[in-house]
Amino acid sequence: MIALVSAKGSPGVTSSALAFTLTWPGRCLLAECDPAGGDILAGYLRGELDSQRGLAPLAVAELRGRMREEFARQLVDLDPPHRHRLVLPGVHDPAQSATVAPVWPAIADFLAQLSDTGQVIVDCGRVTTPHFGWPLLHAADRVLLVVRGTLPSASHAVPIVPLLRKELAEHGNRDPGRLGLLVIDTGPYSPEELSARLQVEIAAVLPADPRTARALSFGGPVHLRSPLARAAASVHSTLAVTRERRTGDAHPVQSRPEEVAGAA
């Protein structure tokens, strides 16, 4: 389970998460968990699908004790009919994030269980957004802070790094390798300079590829031989980790991950 976050602005969290999802070998689920609102239905999918599915209905289902039963109905298949690349769309109104906030722990545990049967990528949005899903980061095997090689992006990331480290350490994730940088290689500063300034190791570097980024943001064909897609595919083995079993979760979800993943 890999969680992508940003400090401020639009450094490319959603487009990076989509690039990983579309190129990941095997089953992959992308969960849009940005409290500010999801972008994929209106962007990459061009508003062609029902917007009444996704994270908000799933949160309501959890409040009624039915998240497991409702989960598969809330997904969008990016690779029909194989269902190898699935998306859980985010909220379409930021006001809905107040409904989601109380069940973040249950959703995080549920997604972590699903990561036993396939890759889970979580777009968490900006750390400073109200109702941010901290439990998602606590449950993640890797947390990637997305930054661009620009002074504003680096400056916004400086105060966020110690906050992320503190949160992860306080919730049992003391492995320094769990926090890494996902650098969008644009601007005057190199990935190595960003890593040195932020004191965070580089987990992955993606090139500035405006054509592919536009397709991921607004819809259109994504060529798997494009610079962005090829770079995303090349770091899968680096990002993939063996899941560490956790015990004593405060909010266990009573379900069998293999059944849910199969239904999805």
C-alpha cells in the first residue's frame, strides 16, 4: 500500500498515482482519498460515468456496517472487462469529507487488507487539507511526498517533512525508508538537491511530460511508451514492498481480503 501526498499546490499527485496504476503489472487499485475532492471522474474519465459512486457512499456504508458488501459497487474499471486496474473515486464535494473523516481508520484498515492480494495506491492529496486522512498514512507501507524541482515546491515541503516523520513514528512506522520523495523532474533543482535539502531519500523520479500529464488530467490516450509511463513502470520494483503484518489494529475490518478483491 503506497500513499502519495503533497505539501501545497498541484505537484502531480493524481497524475503520478494514475501513471503508476495504468502501468502496474498485475492487479492494482487506486483509491482517491483527497478530502479536497477527486479529479479522476471529471478529468481522466471526462465526466462520462456516474459521479454518485466512490468514497462518500463507501463511508456511508461503513457507518451502517456494510462497507465490505458495498465496496465493489463503488469502483470504476479502467481496464474492462479484466478488472485489473480499478479506481475508487473520491468525493465530488469537499463538504463530503466531513462524513468520511470519522471512518478514515476503518477505510485505511480495509485498504491495507486489500493490499495483501494486489497493489493499492492511495492519493491522499495535500497534508494541510481539512479532514486529511492520517490513518491512511499510518497504514501505508510507503509514504511518498510528491515535490517538483522548484523553489516554491521545495519550500512548502520543508515544514511538512518533520510533520510526516512525527506522525509515522507515533503510529508505529519508525522505518525511515517508509517516507520517500517522488520527484517530478522539472525546475532548476535536481532530485539530489531536493533530497539533500529535505533530508529524505528519493523513492522515484518521474520526468516532466506535459503531453501525458495532460491526458492523465483531462482524458485522452495514454501511450505506454511515453516518457512518463515508461518511467512509472520502471520504478515498480523499487516501490513494491513486502507487507508487514500488523496486529492489534484499533479498527479491524471483519472481512476476507481475497473475497473482496475477487468481487472487485
